[in-house]
Amino acid sequence: MQLIIRNLSKVYPNGIKAMDSINLEIGKGLFGLLGPNGAGKSTLMRTIASLQSPDSGEIRFGEIDVLQQPLQLRAVLGYLPQEFGVYPGISAEHLLDYLAQLKGVNSKKQRKMLIDEVLEVTGLLEAKKQKVVAYSGGMKRRFGIAQVLLNRPKLIIVDEPTAGLDPAERVRFLNLLREIATDSIIIFSTHIVEDIKSLCRELAILAKGRILQQASPQQAIAPLIGKIWQANLAPEQLEIIKQDFTLLSTKYLDHQTIQARLLADGAPSRVFAPVSPQLEDSYFLALNHVKPPVI
Ligand SMILES: Nc1ncnc2c1ncn2[C@@H]1O[C@H](COP(=O)(O)OP(=O)(O)O)[C@@H](O)[C@H]1O
Ligand SMILES: [Mg+2]
């Protein structure tokens, strides 16, 4: 099953073009939607989830014409928004039971099986008697996935799930996505390149409503092999280098030393050494190209 997006555009009433002729083809597995704040990630995800209409364009999920048949889509969709609601003060188990009833699972026995299954997958079985309001941030996110899994969705959309999680919870959450991605399409958005690197089969970079690149992590860095150079520079040296080369990133090592990475066909100077390209390089390069030129 494939999700196909054609020429999707949206201008909000305030004039902001949040989607600018977006085209994507997404297959089974984990798909990362990478972009800075304001890129249009949430707008795109809400539109795919049939919660918001585009001005123009087309979305197909297998046989379903998403814009014409939103109810058919919702039957196979699991969507976890960026901001999600307040939880009532009841246990995870009871809340899932309630939600499963809403989703039409009428048999009590069947609900029990389903709930144990989603709690197991999300690592919450032992915390099932606890109130969801009292869960940690990471547990709440995992509960969000448990809830989404209740109707065994074929298309799962998760908007910025790692925002605000501590490093250990982040890794745990991403591993959970990896585990459930075997049989469905999972699209998740993030502004953190690290989230995508080892995890996603494919990614798209989105900025200012436009898809700048769709590729596998390997494909994204392939054109940069042999072209990324790194050196530790003093601030004055950096100022000079900046004038002639495409800087990708800088990082202060201490107050006198800046580690600089840049793109060049050959060594910029003797102090630069070739380094292997990282997904960050590809991301910063893609973003550089949409910035207006500095005058
Ligand atoms: N309901 C809305 N009305 C007007 N502008 C909006 C609305 N929602 C989002 N925007 C604007 O559209 C752009 C894309 O927003 P969004 O889709 O939330 O991006 P992201 O999720 O990547 O941060 C931003 O400039 C944002 O301010
Ligand atoms: Mg967003």
C-alpha cells in the first residue's frame, strides 16, 4: 500500500503559504518528515489525516481518495497530533477500554485482548493501573501510540513525538515506532535530524511549505561524499573562510575555537581535513538554498 500526494497546496487566510505544491510517494515503513518550525509539517499531516482541506491537490492511500472519502481513510488511520488533549483522571486500562468502545469494539473479551496487546507493545503493561494524567512525558507519548494502535491502523501519523522528551525516553519512543512500522506506513515529523538518521527508511525535508528533498538517509548524503571539510578555527579565521565558502555548520568547542564544516570540491586550506558527510550536512545544505541571499 502506498500514500501518494500530488500538488498539495494551502494558503491560510492570513496569506501564509503553508503547503506549496507538495509531491510525495510514501511506502511501508518509517518515513521521517524533517523541517524547522513553521515549515508546514503539522499542516501537511492534518491534511493527510483528512482533518483539514487543502486548496488544491490530491491524496491517495491505496484505493482511497482521501479528500473525497475521509471516512474510509479514518477507518485505517491512526493520528497523534502535536498537542494532544487533557486526560481524565482514570487509569490507562480504563481509558483504553473507553476508547476501544468508542472505536466500536463491542465485545468485552475482545477489548481486553486488544488492550493488553497495545499496552504490551508500548511497554505500559506494568503501568496500566496508573492514571494517565500522572504519567511522565515519555509514557504519555507511548500511551498516545497505544491509543492509536487500537484500531490496527495501516497509516500512522505522529506529529513531533520526540519534542520535550529526555534522551532516554526519546530513544525508547523511536524504537517503539521502529517496532510497529513493519506492517504499516508511519509518518513522523521532527525538527531533530538525529531522530531520522538510523531509523527511517526514507525522509523528506520540508521548509516554507516546499519539499526540498525526498531520499533515503544514504541517498541524501551520497552526493556530499568527498566534499565535506572540517577544521577547528579561531573566530577571526572563520570570518575570512565565510566569505569564500558555503558554511554548513559551526560549533563552539571553547570560547576561542570553532569547529566549522563546509562544502567544497577540494580542500579549502591546509587546516581543513575531509570528513564523512552526515545527514545534518545534507539538511543544512538544503535549508541554505531556501534562505534569501544575504545582502
Ligand atoms: N490555522 C492557521 N492559520 C494561519 N496560519 C497558520 C495556521 N496554522 C499554521 N499556520 C502558519 O503556517 C505555517 C506552517 O505551520 P505548521 O504547519 O504548523 O508548521 P510546522 O508544524 O512545521 O511548525 C507557519 O508559518 C504557521 O504560522
Ligand atoms: Mg508542527
